[in-house]
Amino acid sequence: MYQPLGVQRLIYRTRIASYVKAGLIDYAVKVFEEMTLSECRVFGIDYNRFIGVLIRHSRLDLAHHYYSKMAPLGFSLSSFTYSRFISGLCQTKEFMFIEKLLNDMDRLHCVPDIWAFNIYLNLLFRENREESALEVFGRMVERGREPDVVTFTIIIDGLCKMKKFDAAVQFWRNMLDKGIRPDNKACGALAVGLAGGIDKALAIVSFMSRTGCKPDLVTYNVLLNYCCNEFMFEEAAKLLKKMECSATEPDVYSYNQLLKAFCKANHPDKAYQFMVTKMVPKGFCDVVSYNTIIKAFCSISNNRRAYKLFEEMGRKGIAPDVVTFTIIIKAFLREGSSDIAKKLLDLMAGMGLLPDRIFYTTIIDHHCKSGKVEMAHNIFRDMVEKGIAPDVVSYNALINGFCKSSRVGESYASIRGNAAKRILS
């Protein structure tokens, strides 16, 4: 029975829609292919809809195929479908085809929607294609696609990560000139990027507060980390005070940063005082805090004070971890107090704490330096048997021990034997 072509087209569209709704995309593809080969006229809207379906289901190769077929027919995609296509291609990083789509859009005097534009811009910066990103930005703006706060945030963050701070500041000013109010992410990106120029970074944070755009905890912690690494204690204290007075309360990481800075500057007493007066009242004192100070006292050979802190941990209900034991056992072994080290080792075993590679390496290194190479070798074997893979430091410790005792051949045999075990396991 003869059916008008309009009815046939409707039937094809209905069948395709049913298969798509059921998730049977391969069947939908067959019907659409059949439709294009039939006498029934296929319109641009059919290609737009079907390519949109293929993009949504990540069938980008087929979307590419049908896009190449529609162009000679004089059809084009809508701005929305082009935007979806570009967004999908960003996931597979098909830069050449994305550029082709953008060029096709240029000929049609249209531009991608802002969300697709931002996704592509973000991909270019992530892939370190800064020049391409800025060229695309300029092209889009020239053709009438006005950037939004997300666009500027992507550019500022990307430029800061590439350490192009002057350019980042220029885009910041450009954003303000356009009357776009920076949000927390935009301010944070610039503040974090400018942490190396702490005065500029703090000025950005001050601007954020004045404009009602509060810096978040991550922004403050990055700035705090920079100040602490540079031993800028006064600036770090001011930042901490600012955080305490704002809605952004410092967390345990914030306080531990300043604690580490005091210890790195060889001021463990100040670090302890800071922990007692500032951290303990807020409940921010943890095993990391104690480990930091214990390590600082051990590094200046004040092992007795370190041991007192170790005992203090227990009284305060803060359980030591493997790191704690590694630090303090290593210190007592180094000063020759093997009896205290043995006591600590027994305590560690009693607490059910399993030694890690660093712990084993510490003990191996000590025995090798003490001339007890056979004992070190046994501990090395024990580590391997327990499934803890030695690293280059572990091997070096044992090799040095064998070499010093003129047993180079045994060191080679040990390494070769361990390598064979790892291949077979």
C-alpha cells in the first residue's frame, strides 16, 4: 500500500524515538541509516536530533560520521547541538575536530554556548595549551561570546599554575573592568597563584573580604603553608588570627602547618608552647602534632625530652602510630640506647602496630652501621617474607653493611634472590 513520504518520515522518526527511549541505540542507528537511504526526505532537524542522541550516548565516531554526511546536503547543526558536540569531544580530547566545528560555526556566524566554551577552555589549560586557550578566548570574544566569571576563573587559575602571574592579574583587572564580580573560586585561584608574592596574595584576600566574597579554608591554608615554609611567622600568625576572627575557622591542618614551621626553624620549645596554648584548647592536637615535635627534639639529640612527650601522648589518650615509634626508636638506636629501643619495640608489638618499610629500613640501617650485618640481613628477609617490598633506601642500607664487612658477593646474591622471589610471586 502506497504511503505519502510525509507519513513514512513520521514512521521512521517514531521508530527511532522508540529505540532511543529503550536505550537500543544500535537499532536506532540502523533505522536512521535506512531513512537516509530511502526516498523519504531527511531534514536538518532529523540530523540535529539524531547527532544529539549519539553525543548523549558517547557515540562520537558515529556523530562525526553523520555530521560529515549532512554538510554536503546543506544542513548545519544548531548552536546548542554544536555546543554539546564540542563538550563531548573535550572528553576524548579531539582537538582537531573541535577546531573544525568552531570554524564551521564561524562560517555560520554563531558561537558555542558559554558552558561549552568554558569546558573547552578548561581542557586547553589542563593540557598546557595556554596559547591556544588564549587564542580561542580572543576569537570567541571577538565574535560576541561574552565571558562570565567561570571563564575568567579558568584563565586566571591556568595562568597562575603556569606561573604567568602578570598575565593572570591582567585578566583579573579585565574581569573587574567588565563589571563581573569575582566569586570565591576566582579570588582563591589568584590568591593561591600569587602565594609566592605574598603581599599581592594578601591584598587579594583583603579584597575578597571587602566585596563579601569570603576566602575559603583551602585558600587560607595555601597562604599559611607558604608563610610557614618561608618562616614568615608574623604573617602566618596574622593569617591565623584573621581566620579565627572570620567565619573560616582554622582546622587541624592549619595549626599543624605553623607547628611544623617552628620545628623546621629549630624552635621545638616554641612549637610545644604553641601546641599547648593554641591547639589543645581547641581539640586540634593529634598524633601528627606530637610526631612533629618529637622528631624536632630527636633531631637536636634531646631524646629524653622526646621520650617525655611520647609518654605525655599516652596520658592524654593520643595513641602513637608507626611513625612515632620509628622516629623515637631510630633516635635511641643512634645514641646507643638499645635497651630503650628494645623496650619501645616490645611496646609497639604489644599495641598490635605492624612495622612498615620505613621502620624496617631504620632498623636494618642501624644494625649495618653497628656491624651486625647478619642480624640486618635477617630483618631484611623478614620484611620481604611479610610482603613489604624494599625500596632503594632499604637495599642501599644492606649493601653498605655487606660492603663494610667485605661481603660484597653476599649483597649481590641477596638482591638477586629477592628479585627472583618478586618475579615468581
